[in-house]
Amino acid sequence: MTVAEVFQEISAADFFYRNRDIAGFTSPSRAVYSTIRELVENSLDACETMGVPPDIYLRLSHESGPVDGPGVYSVRVEDNGLGIPGKIIPSAFGQVLYGSKYKLRQTRGQFGLGGKMALLYGQVTTHSEAQIVSSTGPKDRVTEVILRIDIQQNKPIIMKNKTHPNKHHWRGTAIEFKTEADYSRAMSKILDYMKQTAIIVPYANITFVDPRGRLYRFLRGTTTVPEAPTETSPHPHGVDVETVQRLLKVTNAKTLQEFLRKHFQRIGDATARKFLQYASMGQKKTPRNMTPDDVVKLVNAMKNYEDFLAPDSSCLSPLGEDLLATGIKKELGITDDDIAQGHAYVGTLQRKPATYAGFPFIVEVGLASSKNIPTEGKILLFRFANKIPLLFDEASDVSWKVVNNTIDWRNYKVAPGETPLAVFVHLCSTKVPYKTVGKEFIADRPDVEHEIVNAIREAGRTLKLYLSKKEHLATERKRLDVFEKYLPKIAQFSTKLAKQKREPEVSTLLKSVMKYGPANEDEQEQE
Amino acid sequence: MVPQTKMSRNKSKSSIKERKGKVLTSLEELGGQVYKQIVDHEFPTFRMPSRSIANILYDDKTRQYILGKRSVKRSARNVAHIRPFTQLLWTAMFADELTSQNKTSTLRDVFYSAQAYEMDFRDQAESDNLITDLETVTSFSREDFNVYPEERSAIFGDLTVEYTVPGYEGKRLNLSSHPDGVMIGPALTTAEFVQHDRKKVDKIIAIEKGGLFTRFIEERVHQKYRAVLIHTAGQAPRATRFLLRRLNQELDVPVYIFTDGDPWGMHIAMVIISGSANAAHLRDLNTPDAIWGGVWATDIVDYKLPSDPLTDLDLKRLNELEKDPRYAGDLWKREIDTFRKVKKKSEQEAFSRYGLTYIVDKYLPAKLKLKSN
């Protein structure tokens, strides 16, 4: 009895094409949202790496098909980022899992997959190619590449590859291709995405021309770009067997002690020696003669050893309290005058770096209150991870749980649903603990949750001062209103009752109420 | 008290006009006091007796509930007071208009009229409460300000009254002219008593139930016993209590009260005699010398009246009344004890067991011999 089974190797591109759902390309409306998101995020990363304030231009135009359902659209994204050297453009765009994002530092995308998925989706839905134009500097020539992806081979098919003189001393990248999209359905999410991106990237100019010819501009509120994150080696608490196995294969270290020191952060010779003793890895073991069992033993020991220093957080690039406040103010339409006059409140707070499972992270929160914030019976929550807005599955997110269940807002003078309040939570990490591959909501890891709770509580204290003062002023205003309403009536009625002709003036009395305020009133009540 | 002997000849002294004058003066004084304080750049204030339970005391002398010495100060300087302060002045102004123009109004009218002055009252209860405040401040009752509740009491007898209400000033009416009796409304409450003849009227009989009131008229009780009959229709309205007092004092005739033989009927009589706690801020609403003629608990026994057993609610009420200082008199104590002992109650109509006229022919003459309770 024989069964002929055909084992077929599929390429990475093929794999992701077949599993496009996991990358957020489930339907034409979700796909156009994901396309825009991936392209904009790549552009923002390209600018931030250079430390330049991003200028992003995005255009989505309708090509054919119905306008109120799935149709063919062309999408164009331009940035002023670091640009891509002409030689690697074909691989960077035409080969899945080829990219610059495999090192440990905080970036928006994790594998450089999203941009290529967008291209891939466009290609399979419209049978058209993509145009990439890029320049790495004002003095460099401009490279223009037109390509398709050979899905089965996971290779670019180059149809045009030319360089042009750089007349305008341009630096950046522009990508244009056709794709299937359903703009009518995706529109509100796309606009939400832009607006929230403008909050969390307040130093970017974002211009969007939508298929209906409308121009949306999100202008930067500052030119300060947060420091770019540095690359780091992994922390021993944050690795798995596979990672260590790979490192062992490529290392040129002769001893385990050297191996640990060279490839992990927070390990010097002394720490390495102590750890190896703890792990009972004998002198005879070297990176070359480690058996698979040895590797498992080593990794388990790494996870359990408690004397490593906490992970280095220099690989993180939080926004910072000032920039977060800038973003919140400009997108919620809150001016510094509003704040100075007590009509609105914006408070931001950054926690010290913390770690979960060997990965460093930083929580930043913002609390804003203003009449511009709709109440709608709930607290408005904005979630961000590594400077990306998270728009879907809000109720599954750890921040939602914290805001709606953990925090007792009454302690901060907030009446949820009545007090206009927006909460902003930004989590920065080399590995954001997303609950699913869709990258839309964050799991409730206890360490992360703890930091978010503390951040909101700490920020809440200043919010409380503001709301108390506002409450006091409102009470005072109400009190004055009462006097303004009734004193003239008392004058009117008593004049009539007393059969007098002229109504007496109450302005002096009214003034005295305002002048002395409530203190005087207390005195009166004690009489 | 006014000398009664001469007054009874022709027309009693014009107590109504005099009283109206006093009401208007007190309202003007209230306004004047507030006016002056504003002119002097002071926040207007006034004091009035507290109506809290702790300040309601029973006064043995006047044999009614009165307010004690505690007073509350209302100040326009206090943000919590200024609204009721203004509402009170508005109410005073409204009362002043009603009284001087001889217009009458109901509590419901007060509530709606306020809205024209942007003097919003939250609800009827709030505006009712303000009327009570005004009563407390001026110690006149709302009927003095021409604010009346729904009418339901009636009067019948050979007594002539002279109206003072607009359109009827000087017009006279004999209270026996209509066989159903005459409704005790604003016009009758403010009418003067004239041509009182002691040979025709030498007592007043107040009756709880309408059926018996009609029977008394049919049986010519007013002639047989020279009585003015008053139907209280349950608990007597204030206007009726005020009228009973005036009849008692201005005509100098005794007042007899006949109610059902149960704790509730007993209390109807008591309120006519000693007033209610709710009206502790007012005077001249009670008739201390009025006599409760029955139906007593002892009558149920003596006359072997058909009866019903007392309910738990009735018994509970008896316990309350027992602690009430108004029930300190011997008769009241005896009747409460008897009710407790026999655990029975009888309605006024129970006398019909002995024939329809028994109550008039036998029971009433016996009771009218009472000089006091």
C-alpha cells in the first residue's frame, strides 16, 4: 500500500498571500485601511530614523468600478525619509521577509512585512505593477523601479529600473500602485487613523487627498523629533530556544562566557561566570558542542536567573510628555489660552522604563478634558503602541479594562460619561504584547497593566486639581446666577407690596456678593 | 372677645372687614420691611417661627397646638435661602392682589400664576409650602388671603348673612332658603352674620356625614332645636373651622359635633375643638368650647348599636390618640378606653336600626343637654 503524497515547498510570498487574513487584508475595505496604514508607517519610520520631521503625502484615487463598493483605486505615498538605495529597492519591495527591521529596537512594523503585503494585495487584485521612486540624498540620483512580485519564487520581477538626475535635490521615497479597495466603507477608519496618527506623531505633516477629491491636512505642532532608538542585543529574559540556537550557530565566541557577554545585553564577565555556575554549565561546554538539550537547559536557566540587570531601555523611543501634550492639544483643538483660562486641561505623564518577560517597555499617558471632547456616556480612549494608533477591538484592550474597570474615576472628580474626558495610553516596547497577529489590541500582561494603572493614577492627581477648581468655579458661577436672578425680583415684589413707586437698586448688593465670595457667606450662616 | 349680647340683635360687628384690613396691613408691612433693607443696602432678612416638629407645642390655655419660641431667619444673603425668600415675597404680592381685589384663588392657581413671573415652583408641594410660610410670617390663614381649597362643606339654618364679595356686597341670604344647604365657599366664609334671632338659632350642630345632614334638614332639626346645621364632610376644611369659631363667638351659641363612632370620627371632633398640628402657626381656627356629642364608644354600648369590629389600623390610631396631649380630658380618656374594651365601632347611620327618626327624636335631645365635654 503506497500513498503518493506531494510535498510542495511554498515561498514566503506565497505563504503570506495564502494567509493574507492575518496581516489585515480580509476585505476590500479592511485592505485599503491596512494598505494606507502600512505605507504611512513605513514612511514615518524612514523619516524618524533620520531624525527629520516627516512630510507625508498620501493620495487615493478612484480608477474604475463602483464608488460605493469594492473598486480599483490607485494609491500613492510620498515621504521625505532616508530613501532606499537603488540597488536594494527591488528586494526591499519585491521580496517578502526582506527588510531592515529584524533587529531589536522599537519600530512600528516588526518584520517589514506590511508594506509588501500591500503591494502583493494590489498586484493580485488588479494585475498591475508597482512604481517605486527613491533618492537617498539631495546629491544622489533618483532611482525609478517598476516591478511585480513573483509570488511563487518570492522574487521581484523588474520591469523598469532607471536613474534620473535629482534636479530638485530631493530625498525620500514615493510608491504608487493600483489596488482593490472599498473607500466608502473604510473612509471613517482611515480618517480616524490619520487624526490619531497626527496626535501620536505631532511632528509630522500629513496630507491626504481622498478619492472624492477632498484634501485633509494634519499639520505638525512641533519640529522636534524624539531621539531615534538605538539597537540592542536581546536581554537574557526575553529569548527563546530558537533564538539562542541561531545565535550559537553564527557566533565566533570560543566559550560560553564570551558568547553570553557578546550576544546579550546586561551581561559582563562577572555576571556570565555567576550565571553559568547557577546554570551548572560545566567548563567543557562551548558554543560548538552544545546539544539541543543543553540549549533548552541554558534557556530555562536564563529565564529563571533573577540577578540579571533589568533590560536596557535605550532601544525605546517614547514620545515624551511635551510632544504627547502637543499632539493632544492640536488634534483636540485645545489652545494654550484655553488651558491658561481653566477652560480645558491636558496632562501627560511618562513612566520609568519597566520590563515584562525580558522586554523593556515604557508607558506614557495623557488625560485631556475640554468641551471639545464628546461625552457620549463614556470616557474617550485613544490607544497607541509604538506610535501607531490602535483602532479596532477597543474593548479587548488592557487599557480599556483599566479605564473602565480598574480606575475609580470618582476619586479624580470625574463622573464617567458626564465629565468630558479623553484618556491616551501609549505603550512603547521592543515587543508590544499584542493579543493577536492583527496588531490591534494589547494583552493584559500584569506588568504592563500595572504600569498603565499607575500612570493613569499619577496623571489623575493633577486632573483632579483641575476638575476640583472647575467645579468650584462652576458652583461660584451658579451661586452668582442665583443672586442675579432673585435679587431684582425681591426688589420688584417688595416695591409693589410696600406700595412704593421706585424700585430700589440691587447692584450694590450684587457687587458685594461677587467681591467677598463664599467666605462672607459662611460667616452669615453662623450668625 | 366682643360683647355678644348686643351684637345678636341685628348685625354682628363687621369682623370680616376688620380682619381684611389687618391682612392687607401685615402684607404691606412685610414688603415695607424688605424694601427698607434694600434701600439701606442691606440684604433683606426676616424671622418667622420655626414649624419643625420640635417647636410644635400644645398650649393648655388656648387648648390648641401652637408654635414655640424657636424661630428661623431667612436671609437673601444666603444662596440657599434667596429662592424661597423671593418665592415668599411673590406669594405675598399675589395674596395682596387677591385680597385687595377681592378675587379668590385655589392652591393650584398659585402654582400656575407664579410661572408668569418666572417664579418657577418645582411642584405643587413647593408652592403649598410657601403659602404655609406666608401664613406663618403673617399669622393669617390662606383663606384670609383668598386662597381656598375645593369646597365641600355646607351650612343650613335660619340665619341671615350679608355678602362682602364683589358683585354681592350688601346682598343678604337666609341660610334656610335652599333645602340642600348652602356651600361654604369663599363668599360664605367672608359673609357677615345679620339678623340673628336667638329664638330661631341658639346652637350649632356640625355633622360629619352628608346623609345625616340631609336627614336632619328633612326632620326639621333646625326648627325643632333652633340650630344651624353644618355638614363638615369628613375632616372639616379650615374655612368651615373658621366659620364654626365665628358662629360660636359672634353669636355666642354652643357648638355640638356629631361624628361616626370610631377613632377617626372622634378626631374630626377634636380638630374642630383643638386645632391641628399642621395649623399650629395659626390662631382662630379652633372652637375650644365645642362639644363632641357622639357617637361615643359608650353610646355603642348604651344604645346597643349595630357595630363592626375595630381593625388593626383603628387600634393603632387609638394608641396614637392616647399619647396626644389634646386627649387629656376625662371624656376622651374614657372613650378611648371604651373603644379599646369593646373593640367596636358604629356609624352615625346605625341609629336607623330603631327607625329613621329615632336619632332626631331620642338621641339628639339627650346629647344636646351636654354643657361641655
